[in-house]
Amino acid sequence: MRNYLKLLVIDDEKDICQLLKRMLSKYYEEIQIGHTLEDAMRLLKEHNPDHLLLDNNLPDGEGVKIIKTCKAFSPELKVIVFSAMDIHEEAITSGADSFISKPIYLPNLLRALQAKTALR
């Protein structure tokens, strides 16, 4: 039996969100999309996702600033931060499980997701 997995994608670039949703829909039964830190917190509480793909540079702040709050609300949440800037160390120090550089290369993203769950 396959696990019922939920994903939350937060990025202010709507095209990237839609592309990720299409590319990852065969791995997740539910994918929610948001574009701000405020969206991230609201959708996290409403949908309790297994994974959070979180862009760092958002209109209302930096994604790394909310990782600890997200994990306090949902301790099992796996967070993958992505950014065009090299913030790997800051992302991991802030509590992210993985960091991926933009532009996103799908095989790297899938490896990061697979390392964190039973994603098949």
C-alpha cells in the first residue's frame, strides 16, 4: 500500500509553483501552493503536509526565518529550502533537512525528497 503524502510548495514565482506541482503530482496525493510566508503558515496549519518546499526569498521575508516555527507546529515535517543564492549552511543551521539551488534540477529534488521519506 502506498503512503498518502502531502506536499506544500511556497514560492513567489507562480510559474515555478505550477511546474513543481505538475512534476511532483505523481509522487504526492495532495499538493498545496502558496506564495508568501503568511501563506506557508496558514497552509501548514490547514493541511499538515509531510514535506515543505520553501523558497527563501519571498515578498514578506526569508523562508529560513520560519523553519523552526514550522517544525515546532509539525515536528515530523521535512523542509527543503531552495534559492538562487548560496544559503546552504544557513538553511541547514535554521533547521532545513535539505537545500537545493535554483534553478531546480528535478533529479536533485527527487533525491532530496526520497532521502527524507518513502517517496517512490
